[in-house]
Amino acid sequence: MTCLTLPPARGRLPGTATVTWLIAQRAAWESMQDRLSLLVGLFFGLLVPLGLLVVLVLPAAAPGEPGPELSARLAANLLVVGVLPAFSAVGIAAGQFAGEKERGLLTPLLASPASNGAIFGGKVLGAILPPLAYALLADATYLVGAAVLLGPASVGLLSPGTTVATVLLVPAITCFAAVVASLISSRVRTFNAAQQLGGLVLAPVWGAVLAFATRLDEWGALPLFGAVAILLLLDIALIALAAATWRREEVLAQQ
């Protein structure tokens, strides 16, 4: 694992946005290089969407005019296949704080002039980018698969507003999972503890998302856009809280 290298400063230090992006790039690149993470991501991005189409959507495609049940299943599974890759954000976030601390790799970054906000923002963003890439692949696979297996008209059953709101809801949920997992990971000692606690805390969230998916076709786009806005505001508040309350000196003292 490589250490973060900040660009040489000529008279002044890099800005917060630059440092945040460098930390995020490193975190995302290391995750994408892990073979197991890559295989899991491709599994969620390719096999799961096609499996859901065959097992859950095709049975609802009765001969003749497509009914409301098909439309509801198409909308629900569009959200599900996009959110499933967010599970990997928990493991990535656990490795970025607790995992690096456990291996003694976090110390150089904590000893750098990078602010708490840049560190948290970068590591959260780094835990979000790979799952979002797999989510994009999953949704594209799902929509193309629906067009091939059910006919192009099936994709037209999805309301444009609901589809856009669903696509926006995926990064909002992924970001929330990464923020919560990072908050936990920054305060425990081991990778396993961070992963287990993160999974336990987020379990009700995954259940709520699945329940929410079953009502997508009934509620329409407006509640979805509202959920996106609430999640994004909550993400920002959690990052600010985590950065403000984290004591990096205590971590350095433990090394």
C-alpha cells in the first residue's frame, strides 16, 4: 500500500479541495486494485441485475399489454441493483481508518498539515467512488437487460421523474453508508470491529431501503427527491460532526 504524497508546495500548502481529492484518489485506487473487491463489484454490477430480471421481473411480464405489477417491479429493482454495491462502501471505509491505523499506515497522513475535514472528506469520497462506479454499471446492465428480455417498450414503463430520482437516491444512500462507516472506523482500533459495527448499525438502513423500493411506483418522484435532499444534508452534517469531534492526536499517541 502506498502512502499519500502531496504535491510539492512552492510558498504555500495545497488547498483543502486538492488534498481531499488526492486522499480520495488514493483510497479509490487501492480499493479497485483489490482482486476480491473487484470481483464482488462486478458480481453486483453484472450478475445481480440480470438475475433479478430473470427471477423477479420476467414472471410479472404477462402476455399482451404490460400491467402495473411489471412497472412496479421494474422501478423497485432499479433502486435495489443500484444500492447493493453500496455494501462495499462499509468495507472500504473500515480499511481507510481502522485498517490503516491497525497497520500503522495512518500516521504519516495524520502528521501532515491536512485538516480533519480534508482527511474525512477524502476518505469518505474514496469509499464512495468505487461503489458508485459499480452502481452505474448495475443500473445500465439492468436497463439494457430489460430492453432485451422484455422489449424496448418495457423501459418506457418507468416514469422519467421516478427514474431520475432513483438514480440520484443511489449516491445519496451510498454516501450515507460511507459516512457512517467512516465515523465508526475512525473511532475503533481494528478493521474487523469497524466492519462488524458498521454492518450492524447500517442493517436497519438496508431494510428501510428495501421497504422503500416496494413503494417507489406508488409514491412518485417528489418524495424521492425529498429523500435525496434529506440524505445529502445529513451526510454533510455527519462529515462536519465527525471532523470536528475526531481527535487525531489520540490516534497518533497510540502508534
